[in-house]
Amino acid sequence: MIRAVLFDLDNTLIDFMKMKRMSCEAAVSAMIDAGLGIEKERAMEELFRLYDMYGLEEPLIFQKFLKATKLQVDYRIIASGVVAYRRVRAGFLEPYPHVYRTLLELKQRGLKLAIVTDAPQLKAWIRLTAMKLADFFDVVITFNDTQELKPSRKPFEKAIEALGAAASECLMVGDWPARDIKGAKLLGMQTAFARYGNPSVKASGADHDLSDVSELLGIIEKTSKKSAESEALYQRI
């Protein structure tokens, strides 16, 4: 029986890449208006090349970007980019459809909920608070809590311990097979792949594939029914 559901955050509960791209497009346009002398398409390619190199949470990405494109840092240009980025980010930071309703139903059914994310602690809490989702979760494990990225066992182990549940009673939901699904399976957890957050993946290796987060409700109901039937059969034996 599933007693706890663990969620990745970015591209599982929130459409992180949509927010990232829209915010970056606004930032690049603002930096060009402030004097960045390159075309927008080339600037976007270079910016995301640097994100691939340093990570999507790199706090000094615009400084690195200017060094790569202008060979010097101009803080007037950086400031223009940061202001535009933050303004657009606030408008596009929202959960996927049916996230709020699904989390509410899971809590009403008595399940414990957790976040296991590679995001830094403050950024994870800012996102959860901005979307009014923070109160749903009994446990939030971020990179700061273990200093290790998924698929390391440590983030999952810390979450399970804090929830007071056995790994076999937990279902992990995530969009990244090599991190979310692999890491959860190392501990014997059940897994669900958030295909809506990463549709390009062909084979996730998860126990369940979700085209919508609300499909979790049917999976948990079906699993609970099987557990009840197995228990009844055991009692008869």
C-alpha cells in the first residue's frame, strides 16, 4: 500500500523550462536594448550553452554570459537583464494543470507528501511559496540537506526517514529517469514518470507513466485495492 508520495519539483509540479526560457528571452532582449551587441538568437544559444555547463541554478550566469560574449562585465547590462528576468519569472511561475487539486485529494486521503529536489534550499522554498503549495508537504529535501544530487540514495533516504515510512510504501514522481526514477528504485520505492514534464523520453523505466499529474489518484486507488485484496487472501489462508 502507498502511504507517502514524493515529488520532484521542477518539471514535475511546475513547468520550470517554460518559465526559464520566457524569463531568459526577456532578459536577453533587455540586455540588447542596454547595449549588448549581438543578435537575440545567438545570445539565447550562448546563454543556454552556459546553463548546460554550469547548471540551471547558476547565480552568476549573466556575468559569465557577458564575459563569454563581450569579454568584459558591464553591470548596467547585467542589471537590465536581471530586472527583466525576475519580472517575467514571477508571471510564469505556476504549477502544471491539476497539481493543486491532486495534492489536496492526496492529503484528504491521509497520504504524507514530500519534495525531493536538486534545487538549492531557498529557491525551492520560494517556488513552493509563490505557488501556494508549501503547506501541502510534510517534508522538503533540497540539495542543501545532503549536498548530493539524485540519483544518490541520500536525498531519498533522508525524505523517507523524515516521513517515517518504509521505502516500499513510497511512490516517487519525477520527470528525469536517470535521477528521479533510478534513485528511487535503488531503495525499492515505486515510481511514476511525469511524462507531461519531459515528453521526449521514450522509455522511462518507471512503474507508471503519467500524462497528467491527476492520474496519480487512480494509481494509488488501484494499488490500495490490490493491497486490501492480498491482505484478505492472507487472512483466509
